[in-house]
Amino acid sequence: MTIPNLDAMTSADLWAFHTKYQRGSKRSDCAALLGSKFHGYTVIAADLSAYAANKATAQDCRERGDIESALMYEGICERIYNDLPAPARW
């Protein structure tokens, strides 16, 4: 597996990750990220994608000074992260 540390990425990198791994993405991309023998790898890739989109949105909110919204999106990220299987965490 090659799970990147999504918390260390820029907003632009997170949006690119989201685009590549969102629901309906190529199975081969998801397999390269998680390994095709990893049960539910396409769903987990989509969950990572959702984390990336919410993290990028939180960063964008903070950049605009909208801390309240950023905290809301960061809370969503925390829930997604906590629901990931341990091998899919960074």
C-alpha cells in the first residue's frame, strides 16, 4: 500500500487526490493505492478521497479566515479517519 499522509498535502494536492480516487474511479488506480487484495479497496479509496476533499475545503476556509467552517470540515475528516481500517491510515 502507498497511503500518503493527506494531512501533509496542500489544498491543490488534496483536490488532485480527490479527483483521482473519488467514487467511480478506475479500479486500477484504487488497487495501486491500496492493493487489490485489500477487501473493499474501491470503497476505502473513495473514503480517502472524501477525506481529501474535506481537508482541502478546511484549508481553503482557514485561508479565507472562516475558522468556524474549517472546524466543521476538520470534524468530518476526523470521523472519516476514525472509520478507516488501520492499514489505510497514515
